[in-house]
Amino acid sequence: MLFSVSSRYGAHRLRMARTVFGRPLHDVSAYEIEGLLVDTGCPSTAGALVGWAREHGVAQVVLTHHHEDHVGGASALRHQLGLPVLAPALALPRLARGASIPLYRRLVWGRPRAVAATALPEVLEHCGRRYRIHHTPGHAFDHVCLFDEERKWLLSGDLFVHERALFLRRIEDFDLHLESLRRMHALGPELLLCAHAGFVEDGAAALGRKIAFWAALGEEVRARGREGWSPREIRDRVLGREGLLTYVSFGDFSKLNLVRACLRSGTGEAVPASGDGVS
Ligand SMILES: [Zn+2]
């Protein structure tokens, strides 16, 4: 198990992952600011998180979306420490019943336990700070970001992740995700607190680079599509071969999904439904 803590500007970044032969599998970060914990890592690190939260006086918990690498410690924090858990209203039914997830995700992160959460308000006040809640769908239908308008900090969950992300889940909505990125970029965040990239300074510039990269990629993919290339030809010749993640996830994360999402972009064609309801 990986559980490491770093801090900057008074915020703690908690990096968590299950490990295999000492190597972390796909780590994810939660953040703690003045007793507010945003996201809770994966189920397999819940015990360590509870211990840390007890020592550091965590007072309330917010979840950015329902994915298991963000909600994994929420049930333990609620039941062992009695902490209130707030989450996007759209996530509450799934959190209450505990999502069933594909085998590979259970192996990587563990199965999340059910948790009764309360809907986030439009503005969350904590320790004299105000965090505006922005609905930012695309990566997941219920995804939200928290924005501290005074300090211009954006707790961005899985909105950013990587400037040049090439792998997409089958059911992610490319158009919605780009639109969410543009809205958050327009806020001019100075610091991103990202669940995968960590503290990202000059957040607006980083978001701008991601938007430009994806927008240009979308244009190129659609141009090749109009020339009659198949999605697999576009993937092989524009994005290159799939990576380990694609095989481990049985194709749930892939470059081909990104190509297909780009080709659907602007057509109004629906994103495929998912067996486990994850969007
Ligand atoms: Zn996610």
C-alpha cells in the first residue's frame, strides 16, 4: 500500500494506491485544507486514511464524483470517525448502494463500501473560506470541482489529470469534458489541486494547454475520419499503439476510445451506456 503525504501552501496532498510487489498501481490523491478533506482515495487505503484523518483533525469530507478511487475511504470516515460526507447530488444514489464495478477495477482499487452522503450546496463554507461548487461533467456525469474564488484554487478531481491524455474510458463524454475544461479555464485558477497530477501551478495555463491539445487532436481525428480512415487506422497512425493500461482494463481505457469519442464529437451521437453505470 502507498500512503504518502506532502504539503504546499498549507494544503496536504495524500497520495494513495494499492501496491503489487512494492509498486503502486495507478495512484490517486486526496487533499486536506484546514480540516476539509476532498476525496478519499481507494478502498484499499481506507484504514490508513482514517488514521491520518483522526490525527490531523479532519472535520468534513467532500467527494468530487463517485469513482472508487475517490470515494474509497468515505464509508470508513463516516462510520469510524462520524464525519459528515458531502457529494454531488447526482452521486448520492450510487454512493448509498455501493457501486458494483468490473473485476479489473476491484483488483486495482478494491470495492467501495456504501456510504450515506449529503448533497453539496452551491457554496461550501469551511473555516472562513468559500468554495463554489461547479458541475463539470464529461469524465463522469456527476463530477464537480471546488473553486476557492479568493485564492483562485481549483480542487479539480479528475478534470485535468494530464495535459496530453490519450486514454479515455469507453463511456467518457469528450464534448462535455471539453466544455467543462473551458468553463474552469475561464475562472482563471492559479493553482490546481489535481487527483493525479498533484499541485499544478499556473492552473489556467495548464488547462489551456490541455484544451488546445484535445481540440487539435479532435480536429485531426475528424479530418482523417472524413478521408475514410477507420477508427483503428486513425488510432495506429495518429496516436500510436495502445499501452499496458488498455490490456489491464480489458479495453475500458484506450486510445481507440479517444478516437471514437472525437469522431462522435458534435454529431449528437450518444456515448455508449456502461454496464456498471459509471460515466
Ligand atoms: Zn474518476
